[in-house]
Amino acid sequence: MKKFYFNILLSFSLILIFNSCGTIKVAADYDSEVDFTNYKTYAFYKTGIDKVEISDIDKKRILKSIKKSLTNKGMSINEKPDLLINISTKSSENIYIDNSFYSPYYTGWYPYYGRSHSRVAYTTSEGALYIDLIDTKSKQLIWQGKGMGVLSSNKTNRDELIENFVNKILDVYPPTIVEN
């Protein structure tokens, strides 16, 4: 019977781990009064991008992925662009506590039966990437995409990981406006 419960627990844990590692949550907001079909060209907002506190290598990967995605949507880089693109990032660390350790024996200087112990089971870092599109004429933010997911520094192919992250965010650009 113990083996049965162990197999169920192991299966559930593996499903949870694989689902949490590959999931990227995406959200977008936009100005509903803007006609997005008018935007054909873009440039990167260097001043804003330089302020982002991530490695220059990851910045390069993000910008390369944005360029590739927008090119696939029929947009091009131009010195006099319709849109300026800015990025920003946020990260947070999540600490998971394992309270399941229980000792039925005497422990420490003051013995108590059934003493439980808490310990850190594992930590993860969750990151958010924001992609902002700014109208160059009005100088107003017209679209913002946000992707959130688990960060890992030990991924072997960070190019692919970042490209996937950016593509998921830009999949919802331009917004599809539903007429009633």
C-alpha cells in the first residue's frame, strides 16, 4: 500500500514540476482607440533599454527575438519609426517551505514527543518581461505585453528560451478587436 501512495505522490510531483517549468503566463493591455494597422515601422528605445538591469547578452537576445517576431508580422526597423519599443524586467524569488519533517523522538535540550521541523525545500525565481510600444507622434504608450515565467540560469539554450518567451508575449500583438 505504501508503494501505491508513493507512486501517486511521485506522479503528481513530476506533473507539477513539468507544468510549472514550462509555463509562461502572458497578459497584454492596449489603447482601444488606436488603429494598430497604421504601424509598419519601429525602432528600439535605447535610453530605456540601457536602464534595464539584466546582462547585455540577455538584452541582445531579447532585442533579437523582438526583431525576428516583428519582422514575421511584416514590420521593419526604420530611423523614423511609427513605434518605439522599450523593455523592462522584474524578478522575484519564491521560497517553498517543507513542513513535512516530523520526528517522534526526543530532540534538543528539552525533549518533546512528536516535534516537527520546518526547512526550506526549494526556491525558484519568477521573472517578468514587459514589452512596451510607444507611438512616436503622440509619445504615448499604446500597447504593453507582459510575460511571466520561471527563470533558470542553468538552461543550456538561453537563446531558445528567451525567443520562446518573447514570441509568447508578441503573439497577442496586434490586439484583435472584436466588433459587437
